[in-house]
Amino acid sequence: MTKPEMQKTKEPQPLSLVGRAFHTFEDRDGDRTIKYQGIVRGKITESVYLVQYFEWIMGEPSTLELVTLDGMMGWQFYEDTEHMGFWYEHRYVPPRSVA
């Protein structure tokens, strides 16, 4: 997450999701695993947001998608991509490896 696109995001608005970075998760054999990372780019309606995903390996911008607020309920949000990177480096516990 060192690419310029991942470092600088639009300043989050108070009580708004726009400009906030996020991770989505999935359950794999009882472990909570990160599935996607991205940024909320804009609010389309009261319940629909435009999000941009980022490639996992290179951190390059990827696809855009319209997502409902209900569809974001399990996501974890961050103030910005720097906060997201800090959480990933210092707080995230990767799933157990199967030996």
C-alpha cells in the first residue's frame, strides 16, 4: 500500500463514509480473512455509494462498484489509507496456516 493512489485519499467528511478506506472480510474455516481493500469514492444516493477496489499485491487502483449501505455492514472502515495500512501492519492477525 505504498503507491501514491493508496497514500493520499480525499479527506473524510465528518460522519460520512466518503473518503474512508475499508477492508472487506470473509470467513475461512472460522478465521476472519481480508477479502478486498479499497476507498469509498462517492455517495450516489442515501443508500448507494461508489467504491474503488485496489489490487492486493501491487496496491494499484482496480474496479469501481456501486454498493448499497446494507452491503457494507460487515466492512471495517478507516480514517484514510495510512490508518488502514497501520492497522494491517500492526493489528491484523492473519489466519492460521494449515500445516
